[in-house]
Amino acid sequence: MPRVRPLAPLRRSAQLLLVALACLLAVPAVSAAETPSVLITKVDGTITPVVADHLQEGVRIAERERHAAYVIEMDTPGGLLQSTREIVQDFLASDIPVVVYVTPSGARAASAGACIAMSAHVAAMAPGTRIGAGTPVTGEGEEASDKAVNDAVAFAVSIAEQRGRSTDFARDMVREGAAVSDREAVRADVVDLVAPSRTALLTELDGRRVVVGPEGDEHEVVLHTAGARTVEHDLGFFGEVRQLLAGPELAFLVLSIGTLAVIYEPANPGIGFAGAIGLVLLVLGFVAPSVLPFHVGGLLLLVLAAGLFAAEVLTPGVGVFAAGGTVALVFAGILLFRGELGVDPTVLWPTAVVVGGGSLLAGRLAWRARRAQATTGAEGLLGQQALVVRADGGTGQVWLEGAWWTVRHPSPQGSTSAPWTSTAWI
């Protein structure tokens, strides 16, 4: 009689094998989950509401996805004070450590950028960079009033006090326009460290203790960034377009050229290409007033300039309307954008002159076109010679301009006083 082997040892072996396999499969998942990550954003250019929205979104993403830190790699000449205030408020209240890294070598964190860097939990600079020069200026590039300067001083000093940085430098940066290099910034307690690369920065940050969270709910965290996985947070295509169009010079240029293109269309009517391009440029140009502080008077002057240019095209004369439109366009460029950002005079004056001259030329073309002999329609056929193919009483058929035409004799009922001939004049 055959012996029956017990199933218990086999069942126990299978269970052990399954447990071992499950452990092996779980190891990569656990390792990936334990690997810290860092959110990276690059700011390269003027601080505008587009940049402010982007950095505010980055703080929310870093908090939601629990990144070890939010690193902003910065190179900026400054920007709008209101946008800077919004960014600083978000950085000061962030639950995730915010690190501002002025990079690459030769970059700067000037004016608004210096305030943003000092508001971070950790401020770092690459070798050969500089920070400071925070004196506020008007849209025309002139120094702001004492009231505006005093407000900017208080803003910078309050940031320095909250982050434990040099209040003397914050004060001198605004009042005197002081700026320092990376090494001087470390010695003066303006920034925390100098790092030659992103990898070196993350290594230097590892183990550093920082206090995060809004006032009244602060808590200390330890940074774990050595070998961290980096996650890029870019503006994206539409964000890049908005940031590009947010520049006051480009916005003024696009609006001016778009106006000229729309006005040129009735002066030289064709397939509508100029008009279509002009409308597209006008729509793109009005993106800037949607993200930059603007003055209503500047927009009204822009509309007045367009009306005067159109009048020059419709009723061309000695150029009075074109001259008036040019003057209105210049003042529109001066008044259009408020605050620190304004249209550069090197862009303003040439653009106004070109658009004014273009409207004058369009008016002359329109006047010449209205005086020229018609080449299409019934008027374009008058005076042409046609070949008479068939005549039947008062009507006939002729060959003209490569087509057959049915014509009527000029005399009533085709009287014999004016007989048909082999050719006829239309």
C-alpha cells in the first residue's frame, strides 16, 4: 500500500516562498518612497505678476506633494514691488523650506530679487554672483519719492529681521543702492552659503535645521536633500508667452504695429492679411495690461492715437491727423504702465515715429487708389473694345476679356441709324 506524504510541509514552504517574493517586490517601492525630492523652479527675468503666480503655485505644489524643499534658481534685475510683496508673503508662511539660489555665475538678485532671496528660509549664491541695489525707481527710471523709499526700507528691514539677516544691509540696499558679491554677502549675513552647483547646494543643505510655517504655527524641520530627486516646475508654453508679453516694451510695440496693420487694411484692401495680423497683434498686446498695472489714461490715449491714424487714412490731407496721432501715441507709451516698469524711450520714440509715418503713407496710398481708374466691375469695362459675334435686333453677343457677354445696342430697338459692326466699344 503506497504511503501518503503529508501536505503541511509543502504548504508551509509555499507560504514562505510567497512571503519572500512579496518582500523582494516591496523593497524598490519602499526605497522610492523614502527617497526625498526637491521641487526646482527657474526665474530668469523681470519679476511680474506672471512670476508671482508661478512661485505661489510652486509653494502650493511643494506643500501638497511634501517635497523636502522648494528651490528657486534666480537671475533677475528686479521688477514690480506688488508682485514681490505677494511672493515674500507666501515664502514667509510656507510649510516647506524655501531655498533661493542665485545662479549661474554672473547672475544677480537685484532690487526685488534681493528681497525675495532674503525672504527664503535659506539663501544661497553661486560664485561670481551679486545681490542688492534695491532702490525703487519710477516708470521713467527716476528715483522714487521719499515716501516710496521709506516704505521699501521698512519692507526690506522687516524681511531681514524675520529671517535673521543683516538689517544694516537691507537698509543700505534700498537707501544707498548697496550691492555685494557672493563672498561679501556671506560675511555680511545677507545669505547663508555659496555653492558652485545645484548638486553641491543640495549636499550643503542636507542636515540643516530651519523654522517653517506661518507666524504662530512655526515648527522646526531638518532638510534631507543629499542625493534628492529633482522635479522641475516650469512656466510652460502659455506661461512663457504671458511672461514674454508682460514686458512693457514688447507690449507697446505689438499694440502699435497691430494698430498700423489694421489701419493699413482699408488703405490697400486685398485678401485681409494685414487686417487679420493686426487683430492678432492687438489681442496679444492687451495681455500686458492684464498682468501689469496700467493707467486708464494711457489706454484712452492709445485709442485716440488709433482714431487719429484712421482719420489720416480716410481723409488724407497735409498730415495733421498723423502728427496728432504720433503725439498721442508717445504720451500713451509714457502713461500706459504704472509703477516701476515703463516703456523704454529707446523703444517709445522710434515706434511712434514709424507708426505715424506709416499712417501718413497709408493715407497717400488710399487717396491714390480712390483717384485711379477702376479695373474691376462694370466701370472697369467702360472704354474696352469687344468682338461682336452675333447681333439680333437690339441685343447681341460679344467676346470681351476672355468671356462671352450679352449686350444691348445703345440705340432703341437696334435702329439702323446706328448699325452693328464687327467690333463695338463698350
